[in-house]
Amino acid sequence: MLGNTKIKSLLETAVKSRASDLHLMVGKPPILRIDGVLQPIKNEKELSEAALEDLIFSLLEPAKKEMFLKKLEADLSYEISDLARFRLNLFFEKGGMALAARIIPYRTPKMKEILMPESVYNLLVMKQGLILVTGPTGCGKSTSLAAMINYINDERAEHIITLEDPIEFIFESNKSIVAQRELGEDMLSFGDGLKHIVRQDPDIIMVGEMRDLETIGAAITLAETGHLILATLHTQNAAQTIDRIIDVFPPYQQEQVRAQLSLSLKAVISQQLLPKKEGGRIAAREILMNNAAVANLIRENKIAQIKSVIQTSAKEGMITIDQDLKRLYKEGVVTKEAAVGHMMSPGTLDEIKVTRIMKEMFSMDDWKSRDI
């Protein structure tokens, strides 16, 4: 009982501190991640092995406790009424238990609040195809997906089914009806969930994570057969995302998958979270729209050339991650150090300063005549 009271107190502190995560490890005090920076909770002592075991076991029913001790890993959701929901990962390190908790607000996010580009709004009127949200752990993929589902829920009368591990944001059916299924509770695997999902009459399917060949293959097939699929992958940019999907399949299938992907893929939204100058964090995004040029490059296995198409297709709503980071830096939203630390080609940030200086050094006519 004491463990349950203490873990609730720590989670409440995390929410009040506007932290994104809480970390508990043996020999360390409870640690929060606030605006991307790890910092211990003031006046909290280092956790002993017995104390942390008591905290973690207070969260688990007997069956889940047994499963955790058997598999040495566990994912689950937790809720403190009228405060927040939490995505918990339990694991072992150096023989001791550990916990990582992600704070999930009750209120589902809006597209406008997370500054989603206009081009993404246009994607969400589509009736079928595959839209991927990618990026490293903790970059806000779940928040972006939730905002997209929220937008569809408010604007369209559709049947939306989500497959999650565990369920994070809770959606209240509005114009759409939303069914949320949790791994281990409502389905045995993402692959199993997708295998039978067509019998549930879905219009839109959200897959929390495309983890394996079975899930990726099912998602691509469903995108071809009249469903809009929203899913995530742990990849850094659009080109890497397409390579990752194709490489999952055995070589004899890859040509067929490239052909399928060239037709079913609608967009890849790759994002990273950066600290803002004034505090808080903001997402920088790379947006790839699958036009005729991109589809041709996918079919011909010329994935490396996709970056060039993104760079020259701003009118179609495309932007590279480096271009968006430059924009945030020029607008004074993030520091140079933050922008450079997240760029694929950090040296290109200096071009902003060089170009401005050159314009100041020469007259406009002289400037226009120079190939800079």
C-alpha cells in the first residue's frame, strides 16, 4: 500500500513539473525529463532495490507480476483519475528493476496546437493509403498520430480502429466512432489484429508501431484495399523509412513491395523535438508527399534521390528536416546549437549567415550576377 501511495506521488510530481517522462532506477533518485533534459526530483533519496521493487509491484496485478518476472519486460498503461494517463515500461538492469513512465495528458492534442503543417491537413481527407509518422523515441510520434486521429474524428463520419501497445490517448467518439484495441488485452499481436480487422468494417486504422514483417505487410495490403492507414516507425527521415520497409522483406519479395509501396504510400512525416529558446519544445518535421517522381524512384530502387525531390517540391508541401530546422533557427525559435545538433548535414546551417552577409556586401545587381 505504501508503494502505491509513493508511486502516485512521484507521478503527480512529474505531471505538475510538466515533465515528459519519469525514470526510476536502483541507486538513483527519481529523475524527470523536462524539456528534454534529465533532472532529479529535489529532496528525493536514492532508491534501494527493495524500495523500487515495492513501487513497481504495487502497480501490478498478480498475473502481470508473474508475466513481468518471467519475461523481464512489461508495457502497461496506468491512470490517476482527473490528472493524467501514463505509459509504463518495466525492465531489469544490472539485475535490478527499473521503470520508465511517459506522461500522457487526458486531453487529446489538436493539429493546430502542435503546429502541424497545412499539407498534413490535406492528407487526412484521403480515403485510402499509407501515412507514416517517424522519428526517434520520444520525438512526439504518438502525439502527432493522436492529433491526426482527433482531427478526423471531428471532421468525418468514419469507423476508426486503433491498435496500440499500450493504449495512450483516449478518444471520445465524435463524428466518427473510435474503437481502441490494446496489445495483450484485446489482441495477441499487431499482426493478428490486422489479419482480422477487415471483418470489423474499418475506414481508418491506426497502428501504434510497425514492428515486423507481418505487421508491415498487412498495413501495406490494407492501404491498397480501400483503407487509410496511419502508423509509426523508428526511422530518422523519409528515405530511411522507405529503405527500412523494403529491407524487412526477403530479397525475392522486394521488387513487389517497391511496386506496392509506390502506389499505396501517401506521405512520410519524420519529426524531431527541439528545445525552444523560451522553454518548452517544438517539433521540426520532414514531409515527403508521394508524387509521380517519388513513386518512380521507389519502383526503380533509387531511394537516395528522394531527398532531392523533397528539396525542390516546396509547392507540393514537401520540406527536408534540414530546411525546417533552418526555418526554426531563422525565426529565432531555436538556438543554432539545437538546430545543428539535429541536422542531417550540419554545415548547411552556415549558408544562412553567409548568404545574408554576401547580400550586404554587394549591390543587388552585382548580387544577382553572382552564382552563390
